[in-house]
Amino acid sequence: MPEDDGRRVTFEDGIVNGFDDAWHDAWWRQMKESGGNIIASYKMRMVSVEGDVVRMSVPYQPAARQGTGVFAAGVLMQLADVAATSVCFEHLRRQEPDAEQLPFPLSVQISMNLLRNTDRGTVFAETRLLHGGRRMMVAESRLTDDAGRLLATMTSTHMVARQ
């Protein structure tokens, strides 16, 4: 995430606010300058962080679709995985508020159920931390479309890679 300049990202009652266009432009630019990644490529957006719940989104776009014109399953899985990794990082940040660098919560198991798909709009991931251990974490994601229809569910296990 881009560095907090004291203006865009604020913490109030355990809720992170300020994920506006300027914040995302800085986040994506920072990723591109470091060589790029899938978050910037698909313009994934952080919607909110509230305790052990992270909400993210990804817009429909030609690069995110598969041959029949709907979202590629891999893009949906990636959105859920990024949200799950983010919720794990938030939990670690609260456990170790003074750490200069947090260990990476690496995905080691993912189980996804694809229920339906869409060829328009935005997909939203709402991810909850189910278990926040020191070495292993488990997150559950629900992906929905603009109309609130459930598209997919995903459960992921993350190993906390400590050095």
C-alpha cells in the first residue's frame, strides 16, 4: 500500500477510510515502478478494511475475460486471494504494531467454488479471517456482482513465513 501521507488513509473506530482514486493511483503506480503485478494490471481496488474483514473489487475489462466473454476464473480467484492476503496482513499488523516489516502470509491451499459468472460491471470480494494463528491463518471469501448475486466462495490457508 502507498505510504500514509496523513491525508488519504485514516483510521477511525478500527475502520480504514480514504481508499479514493488518488490513493489507488499511488498504489498502482508504486506497484508498476517495482516491476508491476496482477493487482495493478487488473486495477483491483481496496474498498474497506474493518478489523478482520477486507473488501476489494475488480472491474470487468477485456484483459480479465475468458473466451466466452465472462470473467476468467483465475481473475476471480486472484481477487479473493489478494483480499485474503490483505486480511491476514491486517491481523499481523494488529498483533505486531511496532514491526518494521511483517512476514508474508503465503497462500498454501485454496478451495474455490464457482457458482455463476458475469460479463459486466464489478466483482466484489468480502473476506473474513476465520483463524489468525502465529504460523497459519485461514480466510473465507465471498465474491458477488453489482447486483449482489453470489458468484463464488473461496477458503484459503496462509502460512506466515517468518524468518
